[in-house]
Amino acid sequence: MSATQLIAQAVTTPAARTNQKSRQAKLLRALKPSEWLPYAIVMLGALIMLAPFYFMFVFATHTNTEILSVPPPLWFGSALVDNFRELVALRPHFWHSVGLSLWIAAAATALNLFLCSLGGYAFAMYEFRGRDKLFAGLMATMLLPAFVGMIPFVLLMKEIDWLNSTRALIVPGACSAFGVFLMRQYISSAVPRELVEAARMDGCGEFGIYWRIVVPLIGPAMGTLGLVSFIGSYNNFVGALLVMSQQEMFTAPLVLRSLQGTGQTQWGAISAGSAITVLPLVVIFILYSRRLIEGLSAGAVKG
Amino acid sequence: MSAVLAPNGKPAKERKRRRLKPWQLMPYVFVAPFFILFLTFGLFPLLFSAYASFFRWELTAGLGNMKWEGLGNYAFVLQVNDLPWSRFFSGEFWSELYARDFWRAMYNTFWLGIVSGLPQHLIAVPLAFFIHTKFRRARNPVIAMYFLPYITNTVAITLVFSSLFSRDFGVINQVLTGLGHLELFGIHPLAWLFPAQNVDWGRPEYTRPIVSFIVWWRFVGWNTVLYLSALQTIPKDLYEAATIDGAGLLQQFRYITVPLLRPMMLLAVTLTIIGNLQLFEEPFILTGGSGGVGQVAETVAMQMYKVGLNDGDFGTASAVAWLMFMVIAALTWLNNRTLGRKD
């Protein structure tokens, strides 16, 4: 606090007194339901949002009998290892499936980062015939209901013999329209055109400009797109349901789904499997939630 | 592109004129991956299903054995010929309609779509406004808590929900009956609101509400984030001017926020319509793929999956798919006309 401010405060004692009064009034007002009730409702809603995650992790540490008892466990137990043992006994491929899910998500993310930034670079930095029409077309594809083509998609996969292979889940989603759009927005605001022109003057090839000039400048957008692609691909259930029929090629969501409704439901094992499937997402989210939320909504606002 | 590039045999003058500089050619190469992938894995299946919907075509027969069926598949799906049209205004007509697979699935899809979708927006808009105006330090954690459901694995979390909704040991029943039995000064103040006995959530009348709740739970935070990001673009001086003019918070919300949020509402509602009409994962997992007792939660997308890939009847499934497409297109257009109107 500066000296002048101190002096000002010392001189204006009447004002300070009213200040104190207004603080009291503030406190009184805070006790009125119309003041605190909205906060309480927002917090209650937030609890409802988090509760399923909490119970998932709690149930993952309890045996089936404990979960089925009344009242159900509300705090962590000690049966986590047993649950995983049971899960592996029920589905020997479980860990393989988790690995497969992670691998597919990583590969799809790498491809998306490369292809989307390349496309976004072209849309942001070049003048070429049909550019605006092509871009409008790209945006329109985001509104197409993907489900309508589901059955021919499976037939196509069968024809090119991609059923039960990871390619079927990596390649079709290797360059998302959203990613190209996000990259175009970011590159046109973050990369100066003069820099690109100067590099071209100096004899840098077009791909060289992308690789040496643009890529090093778009780290934040790459981070956002990487998160979005990874989460989307990791959570892809319908795609896996359509193309994977052999147990060895099941991704984590498919294994979880296969545990459901086979005789007596093993809630402990299911919760443990669910928890381990969701864990990478929760970790990513805790680390990067702000960037993820901002990236996703930035795309929507500018569009 | 080969048509634009001059072949070597052409006269030098023309070749010079026609040859593209690398910066004229390369952008096409750079955007090509998206369009190649989209045409192959997106548009081709979409159009092929339109084509296939006019053929009778069984899984075992293969591509060579498609039989022209005309609009037969559509007629088979819609089954409108022998409906009791004369009793259109009585309940009998509608229960008869509900008994037909496609119409029941359509009804279920709309039921789930509206009951899960409408509250998403009715809650997300005020919630976003409240967070935007009232929260400072706690802002990001609160948003993150609401947003977390959006990024989780549907299969895992739907399985968790099905245990939470279990009749005898489910946490939700414990909470509800606990509140019902709550005793304050010798009376049960909440007994009228909450059940005394455990609710059997497995009964068919609860299936759709539970699915709707899960869908709502997953997407309300996403919509809140969309609206929040739009709120940040509204200039602050508008609110300041309104405050000077004596407008309260509710008036500011009604006359500044809501009109200026209209473009984002258009986008968010469009995304909800497109997503909800293709609803598949939540009801599929919750009902074990069957649609529940009496198929009360079987959506159009689930029916398409069942007819096409379980029964192997591709023609009929494609007709279902295209009927769904037409409904989505019509609703998107209608939404554009109402929310997107400029005045």
C-alpha cells in the first residue's frame, strides 16, 4: 500500500466508519436465503456431478458382499487388489484391452495433431481457389449425423479386411473437422504471415515452412487438440462395438460392457474396471481442465 | 490436380502459363487428408446407406444379391397401411401406432431427447449466468466439476449408475428413504416428498427417466461451458449502463443476456438435437442392449443397430437410418428458423 493511500485512509475516518457499517449490512444480507441459496444449489449440483465418480472409486475398493450390504459402503475399503484379481479371472484380456485403448488413443492423437495442423495451416495461410467453399464444407461435416452411415461403414471395414484391427479405430478418425477448424483459428492468429513469406523468400519449401516455422509456434493449440483427440478416441465405444468382435481385440469399454449381466453381476470387479478405465481421463482432466475447457469452447464461440 | 498440371509434351509457352507454383499447389495437398478420410469413411457410408435403403438385402447374400425394393423398405418400417386411421382422435390409434417398432423407437427417442435435453439448457443458461456474475476465485473449480461428466467414459459411468440405482443396495434409494425417514422434533417433515420404501428402479416406467437423467448429467456441464464462453464475449459496459439505468439482475438477464446469447443457443440446441436423436450409448448400456422391458428405452439408433447388425437386414436398417436422418435434418432446419431468426 502506498503512502498516499495510507494518508487518505487516515484522513477519511468517517468514510471508514460507514465502511464498517456497510460490512455489517453485507453480513446481514448474506444470511438472507435469496443470497446464499443460489450458491447452495450450485454446490449441490456440483456434488451430484461428482458423486458417481466418488462411488465408483469407493466401490472399486470393496468386495461384492460389502457393496450389496445395507447401507452401502461410503468410504474406501481394502479389497482393491482382490477386485482386480477377480476382474482378470473373469476377463483375462482386461489389461491387454486397457493397453489397446491407450495405444489406439495415442496413435489417433498423433495423426490428428499432424494432419489437422497441416490442414489448418493451409486454410489459414494460403490463398487458393475454392478455399472458402472447402472450408464451409468442412464445417458442415461436423453437423452430419455419423450414425446414419453406420451399417455401410461396417461393410466397408469388412471389404477392406479391417475388422478386428486397430486400424479401423485409428484411421477413420485420423483428421477431425473440429481439429482442422481449431488449428486454422489458432494459426491465423498466432503465426504472422510475414514470417511465412520471409521463409519462402529464403528458399524454404512449403512443407518446410509448416514443419520448421509453424509447428514450433502452435504449441498451445497442439496441446488442446491433443487432449480433445485423446479423450474422444479413448472413449469411443460405438466404433469399437461395430468393428471389434474378437475378445483379444476388445477395447476397455467393450470389456466393461461384456461384464454386465452375466449371471450374478460382480459389482466390485466392474467398479474396479470402470475406475481404472476412467482414471487416465480424470488425471488428464485434473492436470489440464482449464486448457481443455477453454479450447473446446473457443472453437464454439468463434464458429 | 493432374488436369491442371501440364504434361511434358505441351509447348513450352503453354506449360509455363499452366504450371502452378508450389504455394499454389501445396495447400491442396495439405487439406487433402481430411477430405479423403471424410469421403471414404464419412460421406461414402452415408450415401451408400441411402442407396441400400431401396434394396432388399440380407447379410448372408453378399453385395451381388441386392434386390430392388423401391420404397418397400420404407413402407415396411413405417407400417402405416393398416392403421385404424378412422379412429385417429381416440387413444386406440396411438396405442396401435406405439405397438409398431419404428414408431415406438421414434417416440422413445423424442421422449428421451426432450426430457434430457430441455433441462440441460434451462439449467445451463442461468447457471452460466450465475457463475459468470457471482464467482471469482471458485470459478474454475466449479466449472471443472460440472464439466467432468462430459469427458468420462459412458460405458464405465453408466455401469456405475446402474449400481447406484439398484433397488436393495443402491445409494440413491438409501438417500431417498433416508430423507423420507428424517425425523425433526418428532415429525417426519419430508415424508410426503420422499418414498418410505425402496423404489424399484428396474420397473419399466423408470427406465426412460433414468436414461434421461444420465444424459442430462453428462451434458449439462458442456452446455454451461458453451454458454459461459459466449457470456464472456458480451461487453461489460452494457451491464454497467443497465445498472445505472436501474435494471436489476433479473432484468439484465432477461433483456441483455438472453438476447445476446441467442447465437450460442442456436449452436448448443443444434448440437443437442443432433446428439439426442442419435442417442445410443446410455440406453444401450443401461438396458444391456435390449431396450429394457417392453423396449421402453429402445431408441431409433439402437433399433437400427439391432435390425442391421443383429438381424442382418441391411435394407431395412438403412431405411431406418435415412428416416432418422430426415427427422434430424428437419428439426435442425426448424431450429435454425426459430432460434436463428434475425430481427
